[in-house]
Amino acid sequence: MARLDWRGGRIGEADEVQVATGEPIDSGAREGAAGTAHLDADGRVIGYTVAAGDAPSVIEDRFCIDGLSVLHFNGYWVTGDGKDIAPNDYLYLVPDPAVTYVGPDL
């Protein structure tokens, strides 16, 4: 199962880095995960646009990825603070290429 997370300091600090283990695989749209998968030039899954009625657990199953880590990685804190996924939200399923690591070597 693929997993996404942060390593290092707090989000927004210089010593943070996005990391991934495994690679998401799209097993096809379904009820609860009917949004759009986004692919890179090599055909690898890199992101997902949420559709109405989507549920994190079904998105997790569709891409064989740990859903809790996807929510955390994308800033949807699953601690009861009220932020839920919504239609047209973009979820990174691999590290965001716009985020660069600028801290000390790991």
C-alpha cells in the first residue's frame, strides 16, 4: 500500500520534506471515488480531483493508498477540526513537485 507523509520539522519550516512509499495505482472509478485521476507524462498517478459524494476511505481503496496519510499530507487534519474534502478539491497522491527540501541532509 502506498503512503504519503511529512518528515522533519513542522509544515512550513525549512527542515520539512514530503516523502512517499509505494506508488498509487488507479483501479478505476466507483461510487464514493468517482473523481478524476491525474497522471504524469509517464502515466503514473500523481493526483486526484474530488467528485461530489466521494469518501476518503473509498478514494484510499481506489488508489491502494493509505487514506489517512493522504488526508494528513494534503492538509485535511482528521482530528475533528471540521475540514472535510469537498468536490473539486485536488489531492496530491505523490509529493508535490513545487515543495522542495531545503533543510539538512536526512
